[in-house]
Amino acid sequence: MSIRRKEIGLAIVGCGTVGRIRAELARAYPGVGWIGLCDLKTDIGRKLEKDVSADFFTTDYKELLTRPEVTATIIATDENFHFDPTMLAAKQGHDLFIEKPLATDARQSAMILAAIEAAGIDAVVGYTQRFRRRFLAVKEKLKTGQIGEVHSVVTRAFMNRMVPIATTRRTQDRATLTPMVVSGTHSLDMSMWLMEGKTPKSVFAQSTDVCLGGIGTKDSTFGVWTMTDGTIWSMSISWALPEVWPGAVYGIEIGIVGTEGVIDIEDTHRDLVMATNVVQGGGYVPDGYVAPARHVDFLTSYPPGDLHDGQLWGPMREETNAWYQRIHTGQRTPHATAADGHRNLLMTMAMDLSAKRGQPVELPVDPEELMRELA
Ligand SMILES: NC(=O)c1ccc[n+]([C@@H]2O[C@H](COP(=O)([O-])OP(=O)(O)OC[C@H]3O[C@@H](n4cnc5c(N)ncnc54)[C@H](O)[C@@H]3O)[C@@H](O)[C@H]2O)c1
């Protein structure tokens, strides 16, 4: 069997936390040649350019994405700013990696998916948790029918409120920066991936905003989905846990019940606890924000992975390197597709719409209708 080797000319738009991680791994990946970077903030971009010995830096994504060296693009801008660079990269025919959510406007998300499909390019979305060994093991058991036909699923996500504080500080445009759209999307993607083949039919959800309403978002959204085959699925998230909660970022539990068995996933990170007099930092801490002292930490609760010797180890490393393998050699990988990303956005917004109306919402739901009522 001959394996193709296509040298990658890589553009990264957005040099913040995640853009930096992916750029550092690109520099260490043998199939990546030319690297170009873009960020609106010159200081952040120039620092990364120096740290990874990038070949090019600009503050204008158009200048980067139209360079002849570029064959692949990573969109790592903040949630509200994926649309413009993604559309241009699709037009240029690049292999694409887009951070979640695909967009924060359902109409823009539909346009991105249509542009990707029209261009016939390979595009994936950053649902990093798919690259964890435990979830891959569960996926394999489900795929090979080890618990029979799945009929009941329950998903619960708990998050430290430092994430919504950091997310809402980045923009005044917060109408769709809800717990489901920004963060619940990870556990929704995981649940839908594990339930592959099932089609959502309707959802009834409720939300509360007693803690975080003041910063323009909600605390929690709990919903019950029905699938076209009758499967019921409870999907709930709260991202309003206090800053002192030992989970630095994210913890989930998923129970999957089938006709022949059950799989019960405990992924709260309570199996690795550190308590210390030394104050611990947060997972995502915005500039100028002083969090209350945390003395207890569930280690490994930072979703991208963990630092050792100045390097990140864990799912985001696996996910990023697997993408470089995918586009360098054509290897199969479990990345979420752009169609998965679009579906996830519509489902998270359908939960917000149901909560807003106080009524069940039937799917499929029209992106125009979602934005008219939610934005
Ligand atoms: N997969 C995961 O586990 C995971 C984890 C964290 C964040 N994310 C996602 O990754 C994305 C980036 O998050 P982050 O934490 O790195 O944010 P960040 O704020 O650290 O970085 C975003 C950068 O994009 C830049 N930017 C914004 N608009 C731009 C534009 N038009 N042109 C050039 N640069 C622009 C900003 O200046 C900033 O430096 C978000 O979509 C986020 O939801 C994914």
C-alpha cells in the first residue's frame, strides 16, 4: 500500500490559547512545512511567530489566506469571529480545521457548511474530547453492538464559572453565548457521536440565570430530547459552579442504556484530587480578573490536556496531530465533520429556543427562525 505524503503549508488565524497549542504542535510535526500566522493583536501574534519560528505573520487574515504556500487552515479566533476567515479558506480550497462552535449565528453556520460542501474540501471541527481513549473505547463497544439497541441516555455537564466569565469578557455580543452553545456543545457532540445514527425529533428545555444573568449569559440549561426512533436523552449543563469548585473547567457523566447492557461514564475527574496550601490557578482566567483562591483541584479537568515540561499532553495534542496525519497521509480519524458542527449548533440553539418559549421545539429547526428569536 502506498501512502500519500502531502506537505502541509499551514495558516493559523487566531494566536490565542488554542491557536498557540496547535502552532507549537505544527512546528514539531514533520509533514508541516511553511507556517503563517494571523492575529489582530500584534503582540500575541509576533510572540508566537518567534516561539515557533513561523515563516509569516500578519494582522489581516485575507493577506494570510491568499498566500500561495497555504494548503490548510486552522480557524482559532474567538467564538463570534469564525465566519469570515472560514468562508475565505473554503473558497481557497484549503483543508480546514475550525474551532467549535462552527459559528455563533445559525445562518452563518449554514452558509459555512454550504461553502465547504460546494468546495468539496475536507473540513473538521474541534471537538477535542473525541480523542480521549476512554470515549474511543466506549464508541467501539457501541458500534459493535455490545449493549444492544440504545434507548435511554443521560448526560450531565458541570463547569466552573470561570469559563463563562472569560467568554463573556471577550465581547459585548453575548446573546448566543449561552452554556449550551459555547460549552454544552462538547458534551452534546460526545453524546450524539456515541448515539451515531439517531436523529433528533424534539426537545423541551428550561434555563435559569440567577447567578450569571448579570454578565449576559445563563447559568444552566436542562433539556429532554426525543429521537425519531423513540430514544429519550436528557442533556443538562450548568456552567455556574463557583470559582472555588475543584473542577478547573469541565466534568461530565454520561449513562447509556441499551437492550442488552449499560455503559456508565464517570468523567468528573474526582479520581485525581490535590489539596494544598498553595493557591491554584484557574482553567481559563481572563486578563485583569482575580479569581478567589482555590486550594483543591481535580487534576486533569482542563479539557485540552495537561502541561508537563512546558508541553501540552492529552486530547488536544492527539486531536491536532491526528489532523496533521489526516491531511498529510489521508489517514482516517474520528474528527467531527463540518456537518456535525452545524448539527450541534442547531441542537444547542434549539434547546435555548425551547427554554425561551417555555415549549417543546420540533426539529429540524430553521436557522432564520432561531436567530430571529434568540439574537
Ligand atoms: N477544543 C477545545 O477544547 C477548546 C478549548 C478552548 C477554546 N476552544 C475554542 O477555540 C477558539 C479560540 O479560543 P481561545 O481560548 O484560543 O481564545 P483566545 O481569546 O485566547 O484567542 C483568540 C484569538 O483570536 C484573535 N482574533 C479574533 N478575531 C480575529 C480576526 N478576525 N483575525 C485574526 N485574529 C483574530 C484574538 O485577537 C485572540 O488572540 C474558540 O472558538 C473557543 O471556543 C476550544
